Amino acid sequence: MTAEAMEAGPRKGSDADGDRPLRIALLTYKGNPFCGGQGVYVRHLSRELARLGHSVEVIGSQPYPVLDEGEGLEGLKLTELPSLDLYRSPDPFRTPGRDEYRDWVDALEVATMWTGGFPEPVTFSLRARRHLRARRGDFDVVHDNQTLGYGLLGDLGAPLVTTIHHPITVDRQLELDAAPDFKRRLSVRRWYAFTRMQRRVARRLPSVLTVSGSSRQEIIDHLGVREDRVDVVHIGADTGLFSPDPAVPEVPGRIVTTSSADVPLKGLVHLVEALAKVRAEHPGAHLVVVGKRAEDGPVAQAIERYGLAGSVEFVKGITDAELVDLVRSAQVACVPSLYEGFSLPAAEAMATGTPLVATTGGAIPEVAGPDGETCLAVPPGDAGALATALNRLLGDRELRARLGHAGRERVLRRFTWAQAAKGTADRYREAIRRSAATNPGRTAATPTHSGSHR
């Protein structure tokens, strides 16, 4: 069987996981796929669960999730659970008008923002608990996408499964390490105060999913979750969308990466420094960054210091099709992150057949595979090693072709959303069985026809 045939997976209506369809509440406090990996996770996982025949109701806050539509997705629905949307554009950190307050949760949201904290995980969890308790019996399982808020403790009317992509304490420490002064460190500590809540909540969760073995160990070490409560279900690339297309011309010297310029964890400043070194050997080398340009900070300063203003381009707000063609057009894709809990950009680049240079930070090696076989791997934070690997690929067409082909085959075998949905559904059933065994007096909700809650 070819890798493409393996990736195709089960078809709709087959009840391919071998049991009755489930009614799933999928919670996400920040679900727009253009705002980060959590939104991508919700979009693709919900689609593939619906294709398996399950009824999936995504319950989310602003920026609201974007869900797929079409044949086979009749069981997929979005329910909006609005916050005060305090960080919306173009007026982030806004103070709402008096007529916007609805209850004490809204007051808590504003008060936390005023004191420099990030309120959304706790306030969304409180609203979600209220919503779920009012709809007791509507769902067979509740799946929380890394909210980890106090409101999700206790009886929600159905067993709880929680995805933790990676402990946010990792992000917090990297930002503290990069902070230039006491004032900035104090600001970082205030913003990440919610991680104390997430530690407390995580230790009490009965069933945790994560996306890599690296993240699993960090959840155990950083959050104190028991080993027997954490399962790995790899996520994947949309390999139908992210696929090779020989009709897209390759742009000589183009390197593409996905990164937020002002997030130290993404390692973009090291890639900018590497580009300066690469251009000494390949003067046409240039970098296209899928992400927001920071007007000030380490990355902007590095671009100016190395005279790269005309060689680094930032693109934002492009369509999926435009993103795919951008990756296809690159001679090299790069993931320079200091740490990743999985690295969707690595999987997506590999799926297009674009050769990859990636660091060994966090779970990236689990995705990218062995150095020299499916990628070129370098230590995180090492601009010199990045430059050496980029120079090697830019100068060797045969190596680019070999790594690009091997990378796509690896993704098709291991990292697809169809496989992720199947593994997640298996964990749902395990959580339901465990809940029934520990609560024998509780009667399971009566199954209804898939899609009846649309």
C-alpha cells in the first residue's frame, strides 16, 4: 500500500473506530487557526472526528474557531461562548463600557487584565462549566484544548479529556531568560500568573492527551501529572492541502519559516543571524517569514544590524492556498525554534516535499526525523550551525530532492489528521470506560443520532 493510500484513511459513515458515534464537546478558549497552533488543532481534529461519524460541537471564545464545511461534516457545529474580547484588534487591552458587563466573570476578566495578568483560561473555563452543566446529557465526552482552568474541575456532566500541547511554563521561562531588565521580568511573571492555576488543575485531571513524547515527559516533570494519566496522540499535517506541486516554480535562494518575531521561543533572531552568514556564500539568499513583523525588539534590531532589510520579508493574513504555494516555492524550509511541543510548520513543510532545516529543540526531532535522512538537524540557538545547514542545502539540488521526498513519506506514514482523530477517539472511549468504572451509579447519556444537535 502506498503512503498516499494509507493517509486517505476511513471514509465518512463507516463508523471506522468500531463503535457507536460519540457526541463530543470540544472546548477552545482561543480557536482561530490564524492565531496559533491551538486553532489549527481544533479545526483539523474536529473535521476528521466528524468524518469518522462523530457529532462534534466546538465551543469556543474569541477569536472564534474556523471550522470546515462540506460533505461528511454534517455532525460538526460551532457554539460561540463570548468573552469581553479584551485583546481584539485594533484596540487590545481595552476597557469595556459599563453596558458590556454581564456577570461577575466579566468583572474578573477585566480586573485580571488591569493587574497585568492573562484572564482568558480561567474566565473561559468558568463560562464553559456553566454552559455544560446547563446541557447535562448532551455529550458523551468533553475535550478541553489546553484551557486548564479551575472551572473545568468537578462534574461537567460527561468525562473530561484534556489536551496539553506542552506546558506553558516552558514559554514563561524562555521569556524570562530573554527579558532585558527587572521591569520586563516582572511583566512576564504577571502575564504568566495563570500557569500556577494550570499546574494545580493539570494534577487533578483524569485523562491528558499530548502531541509528542517530549511534551509527555515535560507534562510529567513540570506539571506533576501522573505518568499513567498522560497519553501521546501525534497530530499531523493536512496532507491533501500541503502537497507537492511541480507547477509552482522554485525561487532561487528562498528560505521560508513560520514565526512570531517577538517570541523568543521561536528562535527567529538566530535565523536572521544565520541568513547574514549564508549570504556571504549565496548572495541571493532571502527569508520569507510567515508571521507578524515586530517594529522593535531583538529581531528588528538584528535585521538592521546585519543590513538585511531588503532580504527579510514578513507576510501575514494570507490564505491557505497562498501559504502552501509559498512553502512550495522555497528551496528550503526552516524551523529555528528553541523549543516546540510538536511543530506543525515542520510537518507541513515536509508534506509539501520542501527540504527542511530544523533544530533539535523539544519535540522537533520526533517530527522531522533523523539528520541527513529526512531533514538537516542543528542544535537550537546556534546561528552558525543553521548557516552551515542552509548553505549545504542551497548548494545541493540532489540533497534537496532526496530530503524533500523522504520528508513527505515520513509525514504520510506518521503524522496525518485522520490518524490523530482515530487515536483521539480511542482515548475518548477509554476515558468513558474509566469514568463508568469509577462512577457505577451514574447512568450513561442515551445516544442520539449523529448531528442531532446541529
